[in-house]
Amino acid sequence: MELSGGEALAQQLVREGINQVFGVPGVQLDFAVDGLAQVQDDLAFWNTRHEQGAAYMADGYARTTGEPGVCMIVPGPGMLNATAALSTAYACSSPVLAIVGQVPSEHIGKGLGALHEVNDQTHTLGTVTKWTGMALKPSEIPQLVHDALHQVRSGRPAPVGIEIPPDVLEAREEVTLIDADFSRDVVEPDPKRISEAAALLASAERPLIYVGGGVLAGKASEELRQLAERINVPVVMSLHGRGALDNRHPLAITSLGGRRLLPDADVILVVGSRFLDGHAHVMKTNPSTKLIFLNTEERDLGAPRRADVAIHSDARLGLLALHEALAPQERSGILLTLDEVRADAQAQVDAVMPQAAWVRALRQAIPDDGILVNELTQVGYLSEVGFPVYGPNTYITPGYQGTLGYGFATALGAKAGNPDKVTVSINGDGGFGWNLQELATARKYSIGLVTVVFADNAFGNVRRMQKNRFNRTLATDLVNPDFVKLGEAFGIASERIGSPEALVSAIKNAEKANEPLLLEVPVPELPSAWHLIHDFLPQPTR
């Protein structure tokens, strides 16, 4: 059939099962938006107030639904605005498709100063995606979209990007749409490596499984549980692997509890994790410990790690193969030991007050299948080890990217993808400033997100570090709006909260209304929880 490039784009997205796109319209995307307007019954377009917000929403949608999240943005400054969100999605193995405009085809790479032109946009887009492609004719668009979505689903999930110039979106020609194919390329484990790993685990006296975000991205939580139960091995979840196993499971241990177990283990199976701390140092283990690495990302199997067995494999398939290769094992007394480890870790968390009270309130208020989108704020730091997580994709972080300000917009995407689940975004007043304009998006689409802003009128973490290191502060104080009045100005119900008990009530009431809610929580300067998160960090000297 004869279609414009924009119509081909929209219709192929629908064929591929995409029903949500987050974006900001602009002149280079006029004919793409026209194509979307023609398929409104099948595909919703959520327009945000900033390209960063659009890409973050796509990430939140993708990580909590397991389906590709799609954003559409203009070239140049629009693409650059979105790169912080795409870098976060990349760090967190999130399946995001970024549809990016371009300058007119005849101007690409010529440096003529066309509207929104930047030098080598394709290269820049490639730094925050694992694959990019471009269509230069309308007839090329269906295959481009098809290939992009195959890439985003295959191997290690990560963002991909496609670029389409405005003249290609406008042009019309004979176009053949492609039938959807939801298959994905996966890496199957080498049976020899599985046998070697199984032999080590079977002979171990104090084995341990250490998991990262790759188990979540690979949808391998159930296979992890089955293997752990079969051989009775504790599972330590890294900061980015939380939710891979229910916190209430008798074999589940947080990274804080893992500090006691890692040095004593004689064999460690590392699944879907880089096994590096925040300074890119290999995690501390006994030099005699045998290390098995299982990862779909081949580069995460080698140096600086020391692998006794390296299994290049999809996480789910690798865990299944190990389960089949190992006989059931009993380890008497292990559950009593793990109860002690958990109790010690909980005591350390409870000592960080008042954050511990706020973390308990969040867990009490959010249903088991509800979603918490954490942020780089003082309550959020303690949540990294202190908030119990009961299932995969219910606890969202910025991963190793540590992207301040990502949380609110990401949580909007999470709620958009899970309208029936209670979704809570916690923020500091500093980070919330990055995307507070998306309150307009929350109101426009009645996104029933509960947004909590802990306000101490400072970049609290920076303030503490400056005091500890230099005995002074500079550029850490903030001038904030009245957040209650700000929310009300956007037409959003807003409230100031003074206690953890009041926070519980507010969130539970919001569950019934399922409308946007903004909660301001004034807090004093809070103590550090970093010593519970990163044991390599220097302690304060003053």
C-alpha cells in the first residue's frame, strides 16, 4: 500500500504490539505524529513537558511491565535532553526504543546549521544504546522498526535507537508492512561449562549464589528460586538485583547481610551481575573461593574478575541447566545461620533514624505487588538495603548510573504501565527539581502516582560530604517552593506530612482514589546510611 513514512512508522509499531509511546512533538516529527493520530484506537501517545521526562517514562514502563518502552523525540537538543534517561535505561538493562528525528536527509553530516543539527548525532545516540539504525526511504521503515524491536528483546536488554529524517517521514511510496515476530535471540549455555559449575557447587561446603539485575532483566526469578531451593543455597541480592527473590524467602539475603557471607563462602555462583563495587573493584571474597560467573554479557565474565568457570548464557537458560545438572542437597543449620544474618542486618538498618521509620512506613503502606521507585535521597539510600522487596520489578533504581532526578518521571511511566498497582515515587527536594514540570503530565493523564518529596532544603548528601571532607559547605542550600501550593497549582491533590503514621494513611487513601497525589515531608539534616550500602567508602573524619 502507499503510505507516508510517518504512517508506516505508526502502523508497524502497532503490528509489533506497541500500544504506548511517550514523547514530545516537534517540527521534524510532524508526519510521525500524524501517523500516530491515525492509529489512536490502538496506540496511545503520552506527550510530556520535556524529552527527559518522555524517555524516563519509557524506561519506567519497560522495567515494570517487561515490555518495550518507546519514546519519540526531536533531533539535536531533544535527543540530548533524553540521553540522561537513556543512559539510566542502559545501566539498568531496560528494553527501551528511542525514535529520534533527524535533520533532512540531504543535510546529514554536512554541518550546514540545519535546525537542531548536532555533530554526528548517530554516534552520540550510540553511546547510550546497544544498537542504532536509520531509514532513508519510507519503504525501509517497517524493517527498521522490526529489527529494532528484535534487538531490544534479544540478548541483554538495553535501549536501541532509530533515526528517521523529516523528509522520509513525509514522503509517500509503496510500503510493505511486516508481520510481528516476538522471538528473541538468546545465548544458550555450553553443557561442558554447566557440568564444571555443577561439580563445584555439588562439592562445596559453604556455597553462595550472588545475583544482580541481569536476573530481573532476564525474567529468571522463578528459575533462581527453584535452583536455590533444590541445593539449599543462600541468595545474596546486589543493590541492583533486589526483588530477584522475595525478601521473605528463607534463603534471601540483602547485600548488607551478604557482607558476612561472601568472605566465608567456598564457592560463589554469580548470576547476572558485574560483581563489582561502586569503584569498579571486584567484590571482596576469600582468595581461595571458587567463582562461577553466569552472564549473557560476555564482557562481564572476564577481567578484572577471576573466573574458575565462566558461563556465557542467558540467565534463565543457565539457571535451568544448573537445576537439571544438580541433585537436591540438604544443609542442616543453614536457615538458623541466615536468620541470624538477617537479624543483624535489620538491627543495623533500624539504627539509622529517623529514616528507618519512614522506610517501615513505606513498606507498610505499599501492597506486596505495589511499586516503589527509589531516588538518591536520604530515605532512599536506606531503602537500598532496608526496604523489603517482595517480587521482581516492584523496586526500581537508577542502577550504577546513579541518575539524580530520574525517579519522578520514571515512576510516572511505571504507573502508566501498571494503572491498577499502587506506585510510589520517593524524592529529595533536590532531585525532584529535575522533572517537577511533569506534574503537568500527571494531571493531564490522571496518572494516579503517589509522589513523596522529603525536603531538607539542601542537596543533603553533598552537604554532608563537604562538611566531612572540608569542614565547610558551598552551593548545597536550596530555595524551594511550597510543594503543597506547587502541586495545587497543577491541579494535583497535595498534603504536608509530619509523621510516618500519616504517610501510611495518605498512601492507603490514595490507593482508593487512584489520582495523582503529592506529599511534602519536611525533614531535618539526616544521618548517613552510606556505610550500610558501600563498605568501601571512607568514614567521616570530622
